[in-house]
Amino acid sequence: MVTPMADSRDSDLISSITPDVMASLRRSRFFEELDNLLSPTDSLELAPAQCGGNYELSENILRLTGYDSEAVTDIFAVFRSQGGCCDCEILYNVAETSRLKAKYWQRRAHDMNRPTGRDNE
């Protein structure tokens, strides 16, 4: 059983490493690589990868970039603390910018401007 004191220490540790983890990920271009998979710039030639509700794509990128198991565990803890509980949520909630997030909001704005069919009632 995890005690509240242990949770607090874990939370403090995650908070203390977050700035350095994020700086390291930006330097390694992690967010760009993940965005390239989930929202390719040339979607006519490359089909977007699908988020499986896990960190499979992220883990592959991190491993190829040279992060070891301990670092990957820390990185995922930082992602979870910021609402990134799977590959797509990393781009929606953790990354400062991403094509995936921009496309989502563009679709939402477009859908909000479409007539609903009630205009003639």
C-alpha cells in the first residue's frame, strides 16, 4: 500500500525533475517526432499512426533517442502529471505546440460554423 507520504515524495520528485525532463525532450526533438507520427506533414503520402491509448509510439521514439528504462519511467511520470496519459494526450496536453492539437481545434472551429439544419425552423 502506498502511503500519502510516499505519494507526496513522488509528487515532489516529479515536480523537481519536470523542467529538466522537458528541456531534454525539446532538445531531442521528441515532441516533433511524435507529432510527425500522429500528424504527418504530408498526410497524402504517410498515413497517421493511431494512438493505442498507451505510450507505445513515445517509448519507441525515446528508446531510439537513447533514453534508458529509468529515464523512460521518469519521463512517463512527468507526462502523467501533466495530463499526458497516452501518445496523443502528450501532444494535446503536454507539448507547447503540435499539428495534432492545431488540427483538432481547426476541425472544432469548422464544425461550430457549419449550419445545423435548424436555421430553417
